[in-house]
Amino acid sequence: MPTARDSGAGHRLPRLLAALCARLPDDLLTEWEELLARATGPDDPRVTHYAAGQPAAGLAEQLKAIVQVWRTECPGLPGAALALAVTAVRSSPRPTPARPVVSGPLSAAMPGRLTHGLALEVIRSASMSLLIASFAAHGADDIVAATAEAARRGVQVDLLLEESTHAATAFTALPADVRVWHRSSGAGVLHAKLLAADRHTALLGSANLTDRGLSDNIEVGVVLHDPAVVEPLVDHFRWLISPGAGVMRRAR
């Protein structure tokens, strides 16, 4: 099999393919993989025609760069070899990218991504544990109902709530095994807003668990699906409520 002409250049093609795989959705990635499998090499007209015809911003240039490096580094490498590399990447689990979420008026840039709906999705996705932190909470009855349902199906629910806002009042109807935590001491307040399902999904943002915060106010947040990012965040909040930390105290 032909090799790269020098060791430094030999790393360019794998990097470019990895960047493309990270960008493309599965359907386009499969399409590119199938095209490569039929290609005889970098000068196959089907490859250049496909690359030139991509309408997404920057994608045609990205594909052309791959073809150019393919031609420069290892022109004798068949397309089937590149297709195999793409297959390997596509078959590996890929974390879902972070998704922005807003409350308030919706623009064409983010249609249908209201904080309220995403908060319910996160709560309903929990199967073992649910961490909720909020400075204020009131009026969000369906959030409370979804949290109660999570507790009834065996999810361990921990609520970290600011005591001065009486946020815990919104959750008084929850099952007795739901744990409520308040900050024990210190000059500051609990101002974080977090929903974390198990160790795989988290919603962070500016919105409190209130009817206006989740729907009407102009708020912004992000939903994280990468366990490598979510797990340390969950561990931090678990540390906050651990007895040894002395940061939070059990309210009920």
C-alpha cells in the first residue's frame, strides 16, 4: 500500500477525514463512504464532481482539501481504503453535539428549542439519578410533575435549591424519598441552574425553574450530551451535597 511521502505529511489525511466525520450527519457520511468505495483514486471524476456540488457552507472546500491531500500524499491509495476508514469512524459512538436552547421569542435560527421542552426531555431521560439545581422555583407544574414521575419510577432525585427564595415550596408534593438540599453557610447564594439526568445529559442555562423563566423571559442555555463533559459536572454537584464538603445541608 502506498505511504505518505514524509512522516509529517502522513498525518494530514487522517486528520482531515476525522474532521469531516465529526461534521457530517450520518446520512451524508454514508453517502460519502459509498462514493469512496467506488472511487478508483483521488482523480476519479465522481469524487471531484461530488465535492464541487456540495451546497453547505465550507463543505465543498473541505472535501476538495481531502482530495488534494489524498492526491499529494498517497495517490495510489484506492477509495475503498478511505471508505474503510470512514466506516470505522462512523461505527464508533459519537457524542451528540451540545445544543443551544432559549426561552422567550423564537427566531428562525432556533425554532422550537424552548427551555421548557428541553427541561422536560432531560428529566424524562433519567433512569437512575436526577440532579436539579435552581435559585428560584414556582409555577412550573409540569416540571414538578415530571420530577415526581421520575421519583416514582425509582430515580434518585436531589434538589439543590436556594433557601432565601423558598424554592423548595414548589416541590412539597414530591415523594418523601426526594432529597432537598440548601446551602449551609457562606456569604453567597445557590445561583446555579442545572438539570442533570444520570451521567449522560445536562441542561445548563440562565433560566430558573419558573413558568416565566422556562418560557417567557429571554433566557439562554445549552444541553450537553457528552458524558465526558457531563460526568465531572455531576461529580462536582455530588461533592457539594456530600457530608464531608460542608457546603450543603439536607433540608428534608
